[in-house]
Amino acid sequence: MTGWVRNTAAGVEIEIEGSPAQHDAFENALQYTLPPLAHVTSHICTSAPLCREKSFTILPSGEGGADVHIAPDSAVCPDCLRELFDPADRRFRYPFITCTNCGPRYSIITGVPYDRPATTMAGFPLCPECMIEYGNPLDRRFHAQPIACHRCGPRVSLLSSEGKIISSHDDAVILATELLKDGAILAIKGIGGFHLAVDACNNNAVRRLRQRKKRDEKPFAVMAASQSTAGKLAVMNEMENLLLSSPEAPIVIVKKRLESSLSPLIAPDNGWIGVMLPYAPLHHLLLRDNFQALVMTSGNISDEPVAFEDADALQRLGGIADFFLLHDRPIHVRSDDSVMRVFQGKPLFYRRARGFAPRAVKLPFAVQPLLATGAELKNTVCLADGTRAVLSQHIGDLQNSAVFESISATVAHLSEILAISPEQAACDLHPDYLSSRYAEKRALPLLRVQHHHAHLASCMAENSLEGEVIGIIFDGTGYGSDSTVWGGEFLVGGYDEFRRAAHFRPLPLPGGDSAVREPWRMALAYLYQAMGEAAFSLDHPVARILPESERGLFAQMLRRGINSPATSSCGRLFDAVAALLNIRHRVTYEGQAALELEACAELAEGAYNACVPYMFEIMVQQPVQVDFSSAIVEILRDLTVGTGVSVIAHRFHQTVASAATKVCLRIANDTGHDRIILSGGVFQNRLLSEMLYTGLSNAGLNVFTHRLVPPNDGGIALGQAAIAGRRRG
């Protein structure tokens, strides 16, 4: 066939001439026999007058309209990996080997259309050999913008913690490997930012990393040397293996093997571990034949943004890393590793970033250009126009000023490369969220969206649902329409509006944010709600935390609501039970108590699946309330008679699932709705999610969960965009 092809800001334009049969075959191939990284979201075919072209050519990129799609970063492909370790190949051991089918994309793009001058590879002119490959339509590197080789491309250097160059090129990689074997901590520059790395089997090295990074107990992710090695570290099913080896190469949360050689300090008090495979050529060079696995944790001090610029990394990580393995290819867009687990045989995001951002989610209706600024924790932003909504990579917790500053840079970059100029904005209802304050400064028409309504709309949008649904929205904290703290919610509604049909019975949040960091406070609040002041005289670790002289003051604080806002939070209920079972009284990272409670409950899974739930009360009022006071009393009774803690934890999970199922069935009967949405950070809890999903499905209800965005606050921006777009549209 003859004709031409070119990139435009609107996508790819192709003009072809040939017989009708050739046209049909070409259109079929365009949809079904694409290269590994190609993804056609839509195509339009029209007729044009014959031009009598003599050949097929590639034209310079054009301007075109505004409907841009940018490819995510991708793991090194099998062909490049084979060449990387082939001594006869000219790119043997070249740390930046890539082709059309793999390599960095989103992290290096500085503008559109996507051509080399609009990437951070602009400063590396192609050598004659690379230029021949780049211009040959039959070559795997044909028009691959990031390609390079030893002669013309980026290079690696090893630096001391003071920034002095110790070694360069392949010698730097070899020396870095030896240093890791000796127990050193290395800061390694990757595709979307820096990792802090140590030998995952070296207990002392892992301990030093925890101390220096100020990360006491939160699990570290590990990078296994290969798929087979990963299988020796964790128990994985078919879907988990597929995710692990996919071009997106996310961290996959999988079941730890008890007999593995990994340091127990990697994921203390946790039966699960985050595993990923090498996705950059440099990772493969470090790991192959050298290590079973490396700890590869974000290059930052806890709660700070990941370092991605050399000077910033040397300054901020100099007190953590013993050495720095750098390269001179600039990273334009910071991007963490994506984190996933498998639920109901399908992927579920915990964090959506490298490998997936900035893929668009298709909305079930068209919207005007808009910006949604997300929530305070696990922040992402969303730019939407027409039926596409583009969620940014994970930005982080905005309680850190440095993370907050990255919102502006992320929005500016996405707006430019997607050619979306927002005409309106949406933010969380909470007046003090920094994401809301950022939206206010945009000087655009602004819609404030209630937190749990956004969760509901997010799950609806990614499942292309219209109309009204029932939403079970369980999380830790969300600012409610009545100015209280919500989190155990049953909503009825859609994009246009919602009503609160039911919720967990509110109780005081003693000390406000202190109760989030100290679950014993929530345990006392639940005990007080169930038993009154008798709770303070119990012979129980939680009751003994407060000296006798302070118990009266604490009771008064609960009784009068002094510095104790009302909350219906499901997350805080899990915290309370974790403290009651003496699992966790204080946390060092978000969700720790609930995570360890789930891990404890899993010890009884299988052996105790047919347990009877604890008692709870469904209080018939408007809205309906679910009271777990009886369950708290029964848990105490079980502890008194010596029932195993794991059995109690498992039975508690079943109680919450049973209560939610009964309330949902009541609402479904009243409304006639049979579509159920599960959203909110609590649905990162696999055990509860499985129990509730099974109970609702067995009752004949249609259950929808997240697949394209996280159920936690990382998906909030999508829901805000859908609600704001529907109302204005």
C-alpha cells in the first residue's frame, strides 16, 4: 500500500491507497495486530480522492486538534533484554537499551507531539548507527524516540555520598553491585525517580536503611531478580504472576513464603510483601547473578516526595545513602512505582503511577475541560475533556509542603501535553485540605464535592454506570455534609446527587487527629459507648494506658465532645478492635493497625470460615445507624475466656461484612436498586472485601468494584471530575 503517516497533537493520521481487500486487511490489523505498547482508543475511517502515491512515507509531525494520548513508561522488553546480555551485540550491558516496544515515555516527555526534541533525550544526538536504525521501517527501533547506545546515549556514574565521582560507565555498575553485596545503602536513579536499595537478604543493611530513612515498621518493597526467584520469595497465583511480568511492572502485593531468605525486617508483622521485577535495564545489570532480591524503596525520607533530580537527591538523600548510582538522562516527570494486588481474580490498585499514568479512563458521558484536585492523602489530580479523564500519577500526602508544591507542576505538565485548558475546577468539601486551597487559587468556577460522594462516582465512572446505585463507602476520614467526620457510609445516588441512607453509629474521636495515630483512644471511645465509665475500671491493656488520675478527664472529654469530633469512620472501628486485641496501640504509618488486624485474622482463615458474627444492632431511624457496641462487649468476653486473638479478629471481619450486607439488602428492598458500589480505603482489606463481595453476590445483588483506579483516596479526583462534569454539562 502507498500513502503516508504522521503524528499530530490529535493522534496519528494515516492516508493509504490500495485495493478494497488491502484496506479491509489494514483496518483489521490496526485494531488487532498491534505492537506491544500500541493502544488504539478509537479510530475514524473516511474516503479521500486518490493521490496516486508511489510509496509510503513518514511525514513531519503536524499540529492537529487537541485529543492527545501519552504512553506510560514501560519495562524493558524481552528482545532488548536478550541484547543487553549478548556479548556480540553493540548494546551489550548498555543501561539504557530500548526500542519501539519498551522504555521510558511519560517520565521523559517535555511537550507534544511526541518526538525526540520534545523529550529529555533531546541532548543526546543519535550516532550514525542509531540513526540508521531510527530511519529503517523494518527495524525494531524505527522512530523509537528514546533509543541510544554506548556511543551516543546517557551514561552511568557512581558517586560518594558527598557527590564525588568514584567510577563511570559499566565499571560504575560493577562497583555498585559489589558495594550492595557488602551491605551498603545505594541511592539509584531509575525511570521516574530515585530508589534507596540494599540487599534484601542482609538483615543489618535493612535495619540501617530503616533507621536512616526514619521508616520504623512500614513494609519495604523488594525487586526480585527474576520471575522464578520471585516464586521462591512469595506464593503467587496466575494473575499475580501475569501482573508481575507485565510491561507495566507494578509492585504486586503477594503472600510471603515463611521459608524465604528475605530479612524479616522488610515487612514485620505482615504476612504479605510487595514484590516487583526489574523494569529498567540498569536493574537487570545490578540483579542478575548477584542477588535474590534488592529492597527498592522510594528515594525519600518518610512522607517526603520522591527525589528525581540529581542535585536534590544528593542533598536530601546524602544522610541516608552511602553511594549514589546516577545517570545523565534527566527525568522530567516524577513517578513512583505502581502498587497492586489481586481481588476476585482481577487487579486492584493501591497506588496508580509508573506504567499506568497517564492512561485515560473513559467517562460514560462528555464533559467540558475541567480540573479535579483530589483529596489530602494519596493525592492525584484529574484533567478531563470530552469522554476522557486522565488521572495523574500518585502525588502523595499533601500534609507535606514539598508534595503540595508538586501539584502545580503536575497540573501544568499534564495540561500542556494533553492540550487541556480547564474551564472549571472541582475539589473536596473539606475547607482545610491543601488540594481544595489549590483549587480555589485557580480562579475557575469551583464545585466542592463531598468526599464519599466522590468515591461513589469514581467507581461508577470507571465501570461506565449511569443512573442511581447503592454505595458502600468505607474509609478512615472524610468531611461530611453535616460537618462531622464520615467513614462508614451507605449512600444512594449517582453523579447528580446522593443521600445518606445509613451509616455507622457516630462516636467521639478523642483528641481528633491524635486518635488516628493512637488507636487505644478509639478503643476507649468504643468501650465507653458500650459500657459507660465502667470501661475505665476494666482489667485490660487499653484501660490501663491512662493513669487513674487522667481517666475522669478522658471520660469527660468523651461525654462532652471536647476536642472529640463525632465520627462514623469504619477505619477507626478497625483501629479500635486492633487495640482491644492488644495488636497495635500506636501506629507509625497510615492504616497500620487495620493492616495488622487483617493479618492476624488471616491466621484463622480457612479453619474458621463458618464462624457466627458478633452481635450488632441496626437502629431504624433516618438515616439508619449500625451500632457495634454489642460486638465490642462480646469481643471482651471472648478475650476473657481465652479465645484466640486470630479467631476473634476473623470473627470481627465477618461481623462488619454481615452488618454491611444486611443494611445494603434493606436499602435495596426500599429503593429497588440492585447495583452496589464498593469504594473507600477500607476496601484495600482483602479479607473484608472478599466476605462482603461474596455475601452481596449470593444475595443476588450486582457488585461493582474498582479496577482502573484505587479504591482509596487516589481515585477521588476521578469522582470529582465526573460529578463536576455532569453538573456543568
